[in-house]
Amino acid sequence: MLKISCTNDLIDPLDFRYQNGRHQACRHRGETITWHDVTFVGICYSCPQENNLVLSEADVQSKEFVHLAEDWEIDFPSIALIYKPDDSKALYNRIKVCSNHFGGIQSQCAVKGKYESQRAPDQYASNIATKINAKLSTIYDKAVSWTSENEGPGDRGALPWVGEVPTLVVGVGMVHGMGYSNKSVVSASLCLDSGCMRLSHSCFIQKKDDIISDGVMKDIIQVWTFRVVLHD
């Protein structure tokens, strides 16, 4: 919470802004929202569980705990959702370093510019949701994109032609070296579960060509077969 001098009240940080060299606080009166100039005093911490007990920065730094919690009561975030204004590489790299290296949590980015440019914004939002579900998926809480079985979880999302016979759902991509490079990189992904969320990835290098060579194709199939048998 933020403490302001005009009323000596605490306000939510989301109702506070710094604009045109002035601190302003937001006031809600019904559906009417107005901004008023205020003087910023400092940061405070409010504890709703302790009858709205208010702590100052000095109280927090003193390390004298007011409310003791057991380890099992402390719940850390499982994922951080970042809404970026654009698709700049520098900002993306900083987000991933902060979340993965320093924060130790997963992160998922959504880009404002990409969302607004979509012909079907709902599809973009659905893709983001699928990625979040995949990242939060565990052996106890399995995420499902769509199922390759006739009777999937809740009997929804099934593709009739996929579940008629035992089927492997796979994806293969190829990129070519630039300039005088004579190499092509072939990547292959295999869905290991019926929900098409657990993937096995493999990568191969071949002579530069638009067609996957026989040798690489055999290696891909061999890897797929081994991993399916290992998974089952």
C-alpha cells in the first residue's frame, strides 16, 4: 500500500500514478473515476489477516515477524504472465533471465502489438492459454490441448479421424543455413500423450536440401519408436 499526505490514507498502488511531474491518486465514486494531486509519503504493508495491521518499511526491515507462518502455508507463484507492449528481443531476454535465473519461476509472454494485429484475437489468446497450461502441467494435473483418443477427458476435443486407429501425432520442421552454408537442420517433435501436451524433441543435420534425406528420416522414426516404447 502507498501512504499519501493529503488524507493520511493508504491507497492501492494500482490507484497511484506519477504523471507530468506530479503524484496523483485515483478516487472512485460509483462509476466515476477522478485523479487528484497528492504528496507521496512512503510505502506501507497492510495485513488483512491481522485486522488490517499496517507495517512500515522499517518494521519489515527489523525482521520482527508479526505473523508466523509454517512452510506449508507459504505459496509461491507458479508462473508469471508478462504483457509486453511490443516484440522486442531485449525486453524478452530480460524477462526470461529475471524469471528463470533470478526468480526461479516459469514465465509466459503476451504481446500487445501481436494481439491487436490478429484477425482472430481469440485464437491468439487461446494459444497463450495452451502454453500456460503446458507449463503448469504435472503428472497430477495434466493439461490437455486436444486429444488423439475418441473418448478424451470429458469426451471433448477429440478429432474423429485421429482416434480411429493407434496414431502418432508428430511435427517436423526444417531450416537451411544462410549464404554458402551447405547444411540443413531438421527438427522433429512427437506427442507422447493423448492430450498432445508432452512432447519429445529431436534434431538432425543433413546436406542442404528441401527434402528430408532417407537416412535422417530413418533416424527420426527410430528415435520416435524408442521414446514411445520408453514412455509406455
